[in-house]
Amino acid sequence: MEGFQEIKKPLEKIIIAINSNEELQRRVCNERLKKPNVEDLERASCNHLFTDYPNLFGIKEIEGAKIRDYIQTEGARTYEHVILIRENFHKMLSNENPNWINQYVNPSRIKCGLKPIRNNYPD
């Protein structure tokens, strides 16, 4: 949770920037979505979008790097970031793709002895 608290404010800036800019929506979001979901944020972060172009999102390069590091290290095994991001920003996000949840997120969570995510949240 401590790691998430460090990225929470810059992540909020990123989501606000995406939601208010059609060009960023096209770069980050799935075609059919106007708002990002956690999968979109994860993909953009891992593709270095937040570190290569931090000014587009109103953040510093180091903040983008911390977000990427958090998702790739703390979140990679358990996908706990999916829950934390959804809990904190659910009104600003689109729903997750059920295929992503079922094929990637839940198998990793179950392997770690954690509850699977259902309807974008754990049971």
C-alpha cells in the first residue's frame, strides 16, 4: 500500500489528463473507450509513455518511472494495483476487459493464494 500512496497523486493527474484530451484517449485507451481502464494504464506505463512524454500528462519523468516500477514489480505478481487503482479512481475509469481479468490477472492472483477479481473487484 505504501508504494501505491507514492504514485496515487501522479496517477490521478494522468487519468484526468487522458479523460480531458481526445488525443491522449486515442493513444492510451482501447478504441471503444473514452476513459482508460487499468489495463490501458498498465500498458501505457510499461510502454514508457509516462516516462517518455510526462509533460503530456502533467507529471514529472520520475513520477512516470515510479508508476512503471510499481506496476512492474509490486503489481506484476499479484495484480494488487488493479484493485487499488479501481478502488481509488473507479468513477474516472472504464470497466476492465473480462478476458484480461480472467486470462492474466486472476491466474496470477490465485497462484499467490489471493482471491480472484470479479466485476472489477475481489469478492
